[in-house]
Amino acid sequence: MAKGQIICAGVTPHTPRMGIESKAPEFVRGCIRGSYELGVALRAMKPDVIVINSAHWVSTFNWYATCQAIHRGICVADEAPDLIPGVPYERPGMPEFAGAIVDEVKAAGFPCYRNDSPHFKWDYGSFVPLEYIDPEQKIPAVLMPSCISADLAECMAVGAAVKRAAEKTGVRAAFFASCSFTHKLVRGPDQWPTAERMELDRKFIAMLCNGQIAEAKRWFPEYAAAVVGEVGGRDIAAMLGTLDESEGPYTGRQFGAYGQSSASGNQSVAIWRTN
């Protein structure tokens, strides 16, 4: 069996203004370019599956992993149906790996269940990144929600459980937090974040790209509070949990441009081991 591991982890944006490329405004096109570039780099790594932890699939008490063999449906952005009024998707899932995630999260002491519903429809936080990262819709996907009853420490522990699931099943998995960095939204789609929040984003992204994983984990609660992280920073915390600083060294890369959308800060960033 091939050596299972998290071959790549990162953060990638999903602002609904990216949802339909032909209609996307100029100010998000740098983010779109970054998502495409991230996809090229990721596909070269030949992942078996992409795990998306979306800020827009929100669960209250429990964790879930999608266990459908095929993901098929129409994505509508419920908060912005004028921007994403209905786009079809069809992509394979990976039920056995998703089941292993459920088992590992439960073993870590957190409530987690299978999402087997044939009626489940994707949120745009799941749809948008995959549309650019793997536009041919060939790489299997497993989706996970943001659990709002979980604190940041629990989210990191769940990320570590996903890592163990990959190792135990021999799956080469990529894990992405689908969210912005700073997320203090205002009306006005082309508005930038404050200078202070953008500087904090730059500092945190630099930590990731420099492989300073332990430092990023220690600083993250303070950082997430200061920038008003999307869903409290839960998705990025889970992503950090998939990285084990004792197994480094790690390196990372920014893709495309850091861009605004209603004062959120958006950037595609990926991190991987160099040994």
C-alpha cells in the first residue's frame, strides 16, 4: 500500500464573486488566477483525494464527512443567489476514506457522523475552490463542515484526526480550508480590509510559507481574533492540525494575488513537507 499522508494543506478562497468566472469582477481575478495556479501545483503532486473544510457548510454540534460515492447536484449560493444562481457539479467521492475520518474523529473523543444523504447539496464554499483547483472534476472530494460548537483546539485535533485517517488508509490526501483570512465584512464588494488586518494576514501567511508551523499554531488564536477570522478561524485551525511540526521541515507558497472582497482578505496558500 502506498504511504498515506497529507501531501499538501492550505487555505483557498471562495468569495461568491469568484463563482462564475465569466462574470467575476476585476478585483477578484487575481484570486481566481491563484486558485488555478494552486490547482496546477496540486495536481502535479497526484493526490488521491481533496478534503475541503468549508466555512459555509456549518454544523452546530457534530462533525461530518461526506460518504457519497458520487457528488452530483446544482450549487446555489443561498446568501447570494444573484452571483451563483445554480451551477452543476459532478465529482467522485471517496466513501472508505471519509468513513475512516469519521472513525478517527470519534476516536479522538468528538462527535462525528457519516453524511450519506443522497439529497445533500454542496454549499458554495465547497464548490468554488474545487471548480478552479480541479476543473475537470476528476479528483475525488470529501467535504467537512465548520462545527461551531468546537473551539480552535478541537478543530486542530480534528485536523490531526484527518491526518491519521490518511496514514492508516494509505491515502495521499490534500486538505484545504475554504475561507478567507481576515473576514470583517462591510458593504461594498471592492472594499479592502483595514491596513492593520492586512498586515496581520501578511505576517501569518509568511509564517506558513516559511514553514513556521509551531509558531503559527501558537499565534493562531490571537491572530484569528484580531482579524475576525471567518467562522472564528475554525477551518484554518483544522488545516493547521493536519500539519505536524515534528515531521517537517515544511515550506509553502502563495498563489496569485492577495485580494479583497467586501473587506475580506483572500489568498491561495499551500504548505507541504520538503523531506
